[in-house]
Amino acid sequence: MVMCLCFLSASAQEGTTYTLRTLTFEDADYVSDSANYLGYRNWSSLIDNPQYGGTLLYGENHGDPSQSYTSVNYRWYDRDNTFLYSELPLNWNTTMYWGGGHAISNYWNGKLSEGDYMHQLSVYVPNNQSSGTNGHGHGGSDNFCVHYGYHDNSGYSAENLPSFKFGDGIARTVDHMYVNLTTYLVNCLNNGNNLTDSLGPNDYLKIVASGYLDGNLVDDIDFFLANNGNISVTDWTKFNLSDFGDVNEIFFNIVGSNDNGYGLSQPAYFAYDDVAVRFPIESRSIVANAVKPRKEETEGVKSFKIKPEYDGKNKVAYATATGDVPEGVTVAFETPNKTGNSLRVGTSNFVTISGMPVTCTITGVSANISANMRGGAGRITAKDGDSQFAFLAFHGKTMDAEHGIVNDYGIEVDDQVNYVPFTFPNGNHQVSGNDIVFFAENVDIVEKPEFNTTVRVREYTVYYTDSNTSGITEIKPEAGNTVIYNLQGIRVDNPVKGGVYIINGKKVVY
């Protein structure tokens, strides 16, 4: 039981594993001996009052545009825990929250009548005509964080986006965080205001997270707040960020279809909480054995997994194989992208299996794939040498004729975990001895360019049988001078008819 729990909470990379540390923004979880920039050892001191125009976020002039601008030093640092750090970005020659940032909050509000900028730090609580503080963070916690800020090509948006980064300079993997909507945003999405229309039938709004390593973009990950005219998030919802791998900093943008002539017109807010970060630890042998199980002599179908990897520090692509990997088999990975699993528009990558024994028959292949719910389409072709023997085609869940898809293409997937089997047109495939290649592509199948977004191939699983190691496969003829062993490896001089023995390295019935 302990082994299973450790393995499930650990990484599947052989030789290392990890533990998760979580930034909760709760005072009880403020672990550092160092005070924040205000001199307090808690998070609640960073909650501004009032929500708009407070001194912490807007300075001594409270954001009054008739007064001279005063930059503020608002920032937070989860020192000695996740080491995540955030500060207000510099925009329009000042640092104030009206230029974007991440502000700690405990405000909540269920009244859309108060869904305006004066209540900008309130997380929305549906079916509740009250407002207040505490108790409505993720899991019923008190505190959370509110993002404000966006950038587009209108010329009217901020230049620098809000972000969080690792304050100690060490690159790490942010596993996930939880996201929710603010009352101000929900009101505008539903009802509009004097700056924006409400959502139309084809409108969308999404978070675009951009991971950076050593100043270079690793990848973008989308998270839809609204899609096809409907709000997608109604409660705290998990946003998976682990596909970035190790990064130094993650920037957040709000992108949407509502435009009032001056760029994005919907309020560029969202709330987030419980940001989980991976911290590698040395693996114990029991976990290492769980990651790569021993090969067993059974009559059933065997399998092994292949995970594409990318080492951003050294800019090296590689693959790892775990499970019942046949003796002598190696795997490799090639990609033009700076991540192990993402395929940007018009790009492709290769996973190559070398040394697969000709005694093996591939009975199935599956892949853990995903596509942005509003767009993206992929194709994976499995080849043995020059011969194609299996394929998989997929597209984003909401792509259809109305939204630009050209034809009925593959299966629908979303941006969650999808383990999808390949199609085998000619049944099981007998291995030929050539390299087996999984060629994955991000394909253009739509008329609208905005639907061509990143797709992901996180993992492959290969299912096979091996005639040399498939268990008890033959009846022993006359033994002659052949040496016979029992299943414990002890030599047997007088085998019993009907018994199971090892003869010439194989299990046989005598």
C-alpha cells in the first residue's frame, strides 16, 4: 500500500521522484522566518482595502489620475516553501495594479449587481446573494490570488504581463493550480456593461499561460474560461501546468473574442489558488522498482510505456521507456519544439523504437493525447520501416462544421487526459526488425486559422506478445540428455509427467 501511494504521487521518470509543495496563501502556511515587504509574517497583510484604490495596490494617491502617479512596491514571496515570487509589472512607467499584477485577496461576492471594478478582488460565488470575506478560496480556504492584466495588438493594452517566478532562481515544474472567476468578470460575460458586450454565440475567453526557461519560451498552455458563448468555469477548477516541465517563470495573459474597437473588452481578471510545485527527491529502490517493473514470464499481452522528454537546460530531446521493455530495445525522440509533448501548428515530432525483436507481435498502441477544446488537430502514424501499420487522428472537442472544421476528422478529445487506441487496419502487426516510428503531426484541417492551436502527445503505450517469452508454449518430447530444472531453478533428474519445468530456457509441460 505504501509503495503504491508513493508511486502515484511521484514522477514516472526513472531514477528520480518528487514531492509537491503548495502555495495556499493561508496564514497558517506561511512557513518562512522572513517577513513580507510590509514587515509581517503572514499573507493576510497583503490584502488591500478597499478592493479598488487601496494604498497597497495604488499608492498614497489611491490611483487618482488627477494626481501624480506613484509606483508601489507590492510583491509577495513564498520563501522556504514553493519559492514562488510575484511583483507588479512595470507598465506606463509605473507599477500599480491598474497596469496588471497578482494581488492577494479574501473577498467573495455572489451579487452580480456588484460585479464592477470597485469589487475587482472578489471571487464569484454562484447562487448566493451575499458578499463577505474568507471561506471561498479553493477547498473552503480563506485566501487566494487575483490576476489582472492582458496584452494584445490593439496598442491600448499593457506591454508587460503579470507573472510568478521562482525567487531563488532555480527552475522547477509547476504541477497545477486552481482557477475561478471573479464577480466582475461573470457579470460582464453574462450581461456586458458600457465597455463590453456580453458573450455572443461564438465568443470565447481564455487564460494563456506562457512558460519560460532561461529567458526562452518553452510553450503556451490555454485554459478556457468561456467558450462558444458559454461560461466554462463555475467553481474552482484545476489548471494543469506540468506540461511546461522545468521553468523559471510563467506569464499569464487573457485572450478573448470580445473587442470594442480598443482591443479586449472583457475584464482581464481571474482568481487562482493552491499552486503546487514539484520538488525532486532521491528515489528509494522500492519506488524505482515500481517505476520499471520486472519482466514476468506470463501468457498474457505485455506492454511498455514511452514518454517523450525534453531537457530545457541542455536543449536535448530524449525518451524514456518503462514496463515490459524487451531486451535490447532502445527509444529515441526528436522534436523542433522546446517541450517533450507539445506540437505547435505545422510541426511534427518522432518517437523511434529500435531493436524490437522479430519474435514480437504488436497487438495494440495507445497514446495519451489532448487538444485545445476550441481547436487543434493531430495525426500519429505508426510505421515499421516504410510500412504503415496503425494510425490515430484526433481534433479538439468543439471543432465542427459550424466552427470551421473541413471534414469529419478523427475522434474528439479535450485538453484533459485522453488515453486513445490507434486503429489497426490489418489487425495485429508482426515486427519486421526495422525501426518502429511514431510520427506525430499538428495538422491544418480548418478554414479558420484561430482554430489551429497546440496539440499534445504525452505518452505512448505499446502492447505486444513475444513467441519466445509467452510462457508455456510447447510440450516436452523425449528429454534425452537435456538438463531439466524446476521453477525454483533446481536441477531435476526424474521429472514427473504433466509437471511444469524449465528446459532450454523455456517453460514446458513434460
